[in-house]
Amino acid sequence: MSQRSNLSILLLTSVLIILSLAGILDSYYLTLEHYSGNIPPCVGGFFSDCGKVLTSPYAVFFGIPLALLGMVHYSILTLFIFL
């Protein structure tokens, strides 16, 4: 492979790692907020209202918060990136 394609692969891998780690952190934060019963501060408006989303019956799947499932998903994604 050429040096340019190696650089492209390295850049893509770095971006994927950063995004998956950001997903893990965000999901972890939302999972903590779910179990503590707090609603994270956000600007409520017509299109975004954290309280409605996090307290919705659709925010859990068989009793498991979707944020926790997201954290598992992003962790597995990060693991696959490193393999």
C-alpha cells in the first residue's frame, strides 16, 4: 500500500475511535442520569426535550435503559476497531 492510503486508514481509524469513545461517554452519562432519576440540563424546545425523551416508555427495552444498551454497543464497536 502507498503511504497516502496508510495515512487515510490511520485517519479513518482515529476518527472512528474518537467517535466511539464519545458515544461511550455520552451513553454512560445518560445511563447515570436514568438511574439517578435526574433530567440532564438541556434546552427544552419544540424539537428537543430531554425530560420527555428520558422519561418516555420507549426509553427502556425490557427494563433496560436504551442508554445502557448504547454503551454496550459503543464498547463493542470500539473493541472491533482495535481488532
